[in-house]
Amino acid sequence: MQRPHCEQHPQSPAVARCTRCGGYLCRDCIVEISARAYCATCARAELQNRGTTEAARVVPPAPPLPPQGPPGQAAQPSAGGTPVGARVVATCAFHPGVRAVTRCGNCGALICSGCQRMVGGKRLCERCFYTVYMPGRGQPRGGAPSTWLREAPLRAMTPWKLWPGLAFLPVPFILNGLMTYMMRQGEDISVGAAQLLVSLLLYSSTLAFAFIAVSHYGNAFEETGMHGRNLPASLGLGFVGGSLTFWLAVASGLMSQAMFGGLVEVERWLQGFFDVNVKDVTGIDILIAGIIIVIAAPICEEIFFRGYLYPAMRGRLGLWGAVFLNGFLFSVVHFSVFGLIGRTIAGAIFCLLYEYNDNLWSPITAHAINNFVAFFLPLVAIWGS
């Protein structure tokens, strides 16, 4: 794999790009000003523009590459790479324009979330992972570095583990079951209030868990894919994906009713699992339910299932294994036999949107469009009749 080289020192591999001019920089050429990487010329210009004598800190050289072991035996990893603080604005050495989140523990190259690989708790760039720690297990991407951003799989390995998320998944629904049981013992409650209480417990617990789990590795929003890069294209792609998802879900629902027609009683039991004693539905109840279904549910569910669970699955099960397992779990937690196939397909589409675009706003938008049509279309039909 050909790494970009420093423009001032052609013999030295680049580890970052200048924030101002975009030139490739090696470790010896980087000058940091307010946590941004600059070349020496741009650093002087930046300081003149600021009208200050602020001192620039040169990044210390990375530790030397550890010696190779015998052929076919991977070297033992040492201490982990040095994380880059959430405020640092430095670009990945392999994905120009993508924010770096850490340094390779071997060569010191600045790397983004999609580049990092984990070996024994140590963060590595893809080159060191394949050539030093996993020799013979695979090959890093070839071609020009400028093409890697388009060819790179989404977060092929994430620093967080998969099993805590799977172990936590039943917890919000157990809490919800206890809450609905207690509400059934009391007086009638409005539909809007019931939806609000159940959703608040469900989504606050899942969001808190996901953000706490990923915040150890950087900014929680960045780590879960909620950033502003390619935002217009992401929203447009999500709109198309949401429209496709709705019609596929409708077709799958009709197919499921034909396949599982004998499980009507099971479907009723599952649908009534979270039912409570409610009063007559009012316009306020419909508004509250609409806000939860169209806005809150897509954001919270996508952060947990696609932003947190999917990247961990992706690194351990591969693309298609992660896509279908994630979609299946997403469908199971909706407690519907007839919707099992449709929601599995929907979850798989949301994963592919995130995989393709590396921006969580794509599946969030698709999820919101699907829920909006599914929620309001029956209301329009009832109103018209």
C-alpha cells in the first residue's frame, strides 16, 4: 500500500494534512496551533492573522516500530495508541478530510474511526495491522489514498465490544413491562401520557447506555456517526431509502400475514404486551404519538442499533452477517409476528445506508420517512372515510 509522503521530506510518510493548505505533513513538520495541524508556513500566517505570539507545539515523534517476530508469528502488542482529544481538528492520514480520532500505536499516523484496528487493546492503522501484527492475514487497501474514503468499509473494527450491547438489549423492555404493569393497576391514563412515559424510559436508557459506552473513545456523536459531513446527500439518500423501505415493508407484511395466518392470537398477545388502560383518544394524544413515532423513535433507535450495535457487529461478523443480525434484532424488539420480515428488511436497509454513507443521518431520515407514512397514511384514510 502506498502511503502519502510529506511534501517537505519526501522520504518520510505523511501522518496528517495541513488544516490551511491541505499539504501532506510528516511528524517532524506538524505544528499544532489550538489543536489544529499546520505546516510551518501556514502556522506563521495563522499566527499573524491572529495577531498573537501564541506558541506552537511540535508533535513529538511516535515510538519506533517494534521488531518483527519469526515468520508467521505476530509481534506482541505494546501499550495503546494515544487518543486524540475530541476537540482536535486534524485529518486522517489515509482519508484526507476525515477527522482523526486517534494515533496508530505503531507508526503514530493520525487515523479516523474507519481506519483503526484493535489488537489487544491497542489501536492501529490498517497498514500496521496487516504488516506488523497480522502478517499474512490480509492486505491493506491499495490504490491512491484519495480513493480510500469511497472504498473503505464503515468502521471495519470498533474499539467497543459487542456483547455488552446484546446483554443490555432486554433491559429497557423489562423495565417497560414493569412500568406498564403498574399503570394497569391504576386508573385510566391518556394515550399521549402512556406513550410519553413508556418512550421516555425506553429511549433514555438506551441512549444513556450507548453514549456512555462510546464516550471513552471520543465524542459520542462522532463515534455513533452523527456528524455533518455530506449532510445534504445523506438526507436525500435517506429520503429515497425511507420511501423504498415503506413499500417493501408493506409487501413483506402482506406476505407475513399469508405465511403466519395461524398465529393471530400470538400477534394479539405481543401487541398487547405494553397496553395500558387508556381514555378516549384526543388530538393532543395523536400529536404526542406522532412526535414520538416520527422524530424520537428514529433518532434514538438508530443511535443504538446502527450507531452503536452495527459497527461492533460489522467488525466481528462481516458486512452481511452484521446487516441481517442487526435487522433481525431490530425487528424482534418491536414484538410483532406479522412485522418480523418487514422490519428485518427495514433494519437491513438502514444498516446499508449507514454502511454506504458513513453518516447516521441517512438511516435516521429513512426511518423517519417510513414511520411518518406508516403513521399518518391510516389517519388520512380514516379521515377521508
